[in-house]
Amino acid sequence: EVLVILKKRENRLSISVCDDGIGIEESVLEQLRQGKPYEKDGETHVGVYNCIRRLKLFYGDQMKFSITSRLGEGTQIWMEI
């Protein structure tokens, strides 16, 4: 399942995307939080990295982004613009 929540407060938009999937390993989360694409099994994955970069290009320091995850429980991505 995927849950998407959008909230508008004054001139800010908060977007939360949660799933109940397999989760993300802590080493991968650290790479994403550092603003890097991550490598796994010899492949470079750039999806989340590209999304963060585009948000920063459009919104600069006004953009906030966080990602939390637990293996076997799911992942939550939160953005504010």
C-alpha cells in the first residue's frame, strides 16, 4: 500500500509518501541523506537523488526533504516546498 498526504499551510506545501514495502537498508539511507546516488550490487541508482536535486534547483533553501525507513516495515518520504 502507498499513502500520499498533501497539506497546505499558508504558502508552504507538505507532501508525505509512505509505503508498507520492504524498507531501505541504513547504508543506502545514509547515501541518500548525504545527497548522493547510491550503489548496490554494482549498479548506481539515481531516482531519489535526481528528485532531490530537481527540488533544490526549483526551490533552493526553501525545500526540505527527509526519508525514514525500517527494513520489513516500509518507507516514508517527506517534502516541504
